[in-house]
Amino acid sequence: MKKQTSKDYASALFTATQGLKGKELHEVIHNFVSLLAREQKLKQAEKIIAEFVAYAKKQEGIQDISISSAHELDTKAINAIKKSFGEKVEVTQAVDESLIGGFVVKTQDKIFDASLKMQLVRLKHQLH
Amino acid sequence: MSINTIVEELRKNIASFEKQVSVEEVGTVIEVGDGIARLSGLSKCQASEMLEFPNETFGVALNLEEETVGAVILGDYKHIKQGDTVKRTGRILSVPVGEELIGRVVNPLGEPIDGGTAFHSKKFNPIEKIAPGVMTREPVSQPVQTGIKAIDAMIPVGRGQRELIIGDRQTGKTAVAIDTIINQKGQDMICVYVAIGQKESKVARIVAKLKEAGAMDYTVVVSAGASDPAALLYIAPYAGVAIAEYFMDQGKDVLCVYDDLSKQAWAYREISLLLRRPPGREAYPGDVFYIHSRLLERACRRNKESGGGSITALPIIETQAGDVTAYIPTNVISITDGQIFLETDLFYRGIRPAVNVGISVSRVGSSAQIKPMKKVAGKLKLSLAQFRELEAFSQFSSDLDPETKKQIELGQRMVEILKQPQFAPMPVAHQVAIIYAVSNGFTNEVEVVKMKEWEDKFHAFLDKTKPALIEKMSKGEWDEKIEGELKDSINEFKKK
């Protein structure tokens, strides 16, 4: 039989718990944990939790983005960026002075680079 | 250029510069070690795509798995850590190609390592490419003159052929290949020498020798040294043939030497085991045959309609204690159109190049031999075969009948003239002349030990007094009249 990955467990848990509340949810989670214990997978619990969060967000269409910019951005700017990524967006923010100006948005597997640093690098390549 | 024009140029460039948001697909490093990185993300990554690691280090995606991508890192990997971002480049692994590579020494990524200026090549060739198909090929028809008598006479190589050079260490495999490259001067050939896992000192020596012989004017050296990571050793021959293909596309004939493919197989085995691919015989992965077959299949003679040009491949394989039945030697023997066996025994008996002409073969080369060589080589082959049968008796020379004795002495003379020093390739017309003289018994009264001296004087004589005859023979002309002329020349020389 194929070995189950953390992702398999996470997706199974997501399907099992979908739409459940209160006591039922508690029971399913209890069963899930005892399954993990039986299969000796408790060591991977952290990984499964991380996978679960990522998987659940993907299923519900929530995007995680992180914005780094040279200076602190105001809420108006952040909201504008958020909007361009759709409705459900969770933002983490950071300041990175090495960007000089502009901002960089990171999603799950893409980087949108609108920083001054990158523009300068491109200009350098073009002049070369 | 004056300051004003520079400023003007700069203004124009900056004005045309557009602001753009770059979108890049990225992944993260999960684990790294031994030149291998396992990455997550990169869901759209292609097979053998180049990936950019931090600090402008590049890698190649080799294993595309459900969750992860296994990549080899080309270059130093010490600075790459877990969690680093890796960018897709969208480019399949490729090397810069072009005329400016001629005379240079480059690494398998096409970066110069000879201390010369970097080149800004506009054209890149992917290192992996499907070999030309059936309809674009034609049989070999033109010879590659190696300048080595034993090979040109009995194991001829045609343009577009794949001829394996196989033998133990220290039997002169590289010497055969280098002599061949040196002999291509003025033959309208481009040579690519790929050094895989060789000592840097050896590569430096070879390059110096090629320069001295004027051979760097038409040669590209691709070198992945012994200290380079296995990934570079593995891609080196493909990079070499990609450079060769550029010249072939210009309709030129190219000679490609891979020195040597056993080291490439070792490098590939290392990578495969680190990527956890299942090991097979001698711990090589299942597709070790394919790495060599797809490389050597790219050697070809293309027909006129498809643009012409050819790539001749001279792969080199090193055997361990003469064992040609090991995995890699048998594989490559079965792929190539013949092989040149070099043997330790012969080497130490002073027969250099140490070619064992009995078991060496060329399956297609004879159709590319020039006519005079074809005529004289038949007799040489036959007499040498007879000599080998009788050789065992040569110790009892006093008890032998005169006929056998004569046959043995003829064989000994032939073996003597097939000896040749390194870096001294011989023009084909001279080869024909000396082989004709010996195999037709014109030298029977010369002592075997004095053969060498006789030969040298004979060549000098021909050069001085019969340049027209030499010219005709090197053009491939041969009829009774030319044969008669050659006979007369030999007799004339003998009278002196």
C-alpha cells in the first residue's frame, strides 16, 4: 500500500471535519488523534497541522500573502494590494529597507516584485 | 566615443526603460546536501529546467515528484540553507554557443575558465536535444584522418561515425584523441574536446599542447574537472555536443571527443543514488544506458537537404584491468559503430599507439576511406592476421621453413611501421606510400630494427622529389599509373 503523507492526513481530516460543530467535531478530532497514535504518526503532528492549515485555506479560497516594503505602508495602500488578490486575503507585513522603494508581495508560490531595487537591477541589465 | 554621445545614449536607454512588475514563481528549500536540494512549491516546474538559488547559483530540476522537486546544484552549495527561496527561470538548461567559443576553455555552463574575457553570446542551445531522425541522415562518405597509421589503414573513421576508444589507464587513449585533433588542421573541421573528471593539470597540459600545435584555432575545450560537483561532470558531454551542434547547423563537420564517459557514468550514479533512484547492476541506475545512447545518437552525418554537416564522436572508456565485459564498456561498445582497443601489454612491448588491430573494428568507416588507402590496407590487414597466427613460432626462427620465416619478418616490419610517436600525426599520402612499400616486399632487405630510420628517410625523399605524386594520392586518386609511379619512386629511393 502507498505510504500516507502528511498531506493525505491533512486532507482526510479536512473532509471529515467539514461542516461539523461542537461535540461532533470534538469526537472526530479525538478519533483522528487516536488514529495517529495507532499509526505512530504523532511525531508528525506539527507537520500535519501545518499542512491542514494550508490545505483548508486553499479549499476555502483564502490566500496568504506577505508584503514587504521599504517603508511602513498605510492601510489604504494595503487594502488596494489586498483587493487585487481577491476577496479572502490574509496579510502579513514586514519592512525591508534594502528594497529602497516600492514593495514586494509574496504568495504561496509566486513573487510579485515592484521594488525600486529590482527596477534598478533591470536597468543595469538593460544598459549592460 | 565622446562624452556627449555617451550621455545621449544613456538618456535614450533610460527613456525607453519601462517600469515593470516582475512576477516570479518560487519555491523553498526543504533540505540540501551533497549537491542535491529537495524543494517544495515550484508546482509548474519543468523537467531539467534551470532553477536560480540565492547568490546566482543555478540548479537543474531532475526529479519531479508529487510534493517535491529534486534538483542538483551546479556549483558551490555551501551557502544554500533550508528555507531559502528558489526561483524558476523558465529556461531549459542551455549553453551559450557561437564562433567566439573557438579557441576557448569553458566549463559545462559555457563560462570561460581560461582567464580570458567573458562572452556575451546571443545564442543558446539547450544541452538536451532529440537526435536527428532517420530522414535527415545519410551514410558516412568522408574520412576523418586521425593521422595514426594503424587506425587510418585498418580501423578507419568516417565523418559522422561514433568510434569508441577503449583501454586501461595509461594506454594512450587521450593521446589517440589529441593526435586526431592535431591532425585536423586544414581539414575544415571544428573540434570539441570534453574533459570529464580529468585532473586540471592534465587539461592544462592538453590545452598547452594543442596551442603549440596550432590546434586551438579550431578547437573548443569543455572541462569539468575532478574537483567540480558531480552535476557538472554529468552535463559536460551534453554541453559539448550542444556546442558542436551549433557548428553542424552551419554545415560544418565537427569532431567531438568525450574523455571519458566512464567518469560521467560514475557522476550520474552518484547523483542518482543521492536522489534515491533505485540502484541496479554495479549500483548504476536503470537509465544509465540511455544517458550514453542519447548522447552518442546525436553524432550524425546529415544529408544536404537537412543542411549538411556532421558530428563525429570519439567517446573514451576506461576499463579496469582490461575487463571489457563490465557494465559501462559493454553498453558503449553496443552503441558505437566500432571500437579501438588499446592494450597495456602492447604498450609495454613498445608498440605505441598500443592498438590491438585484431579485435579493433570499424563497422562503417571503410566506406569513407580514400581509394589508395583502401587498396593498400587490404593487404596489410591480411598479412598482419597471418603474422599473428605465426607469431608464436617466431621464437624458433632457425627451425622454420623459409616461407614462414619470410612471412614472420614481413609481419615484424609491419608492426614496426605502425609504431608512431605521440603528437606526430602523418598525412594520409605518406601513410599509403610506406604501407605500400612494406606490404609489397620492397623493404625485405631492410633489417627490422632499421625500419624506422628507412621510413623517415623515405618520407623526406618523397617530400623533396615527388610532391606531385603525394598531392595526387592525398586527393584520393589511384590507378595503375599512380601505382607505377609509386613503385618507381620506391626503387629510385632504394638505389640511393
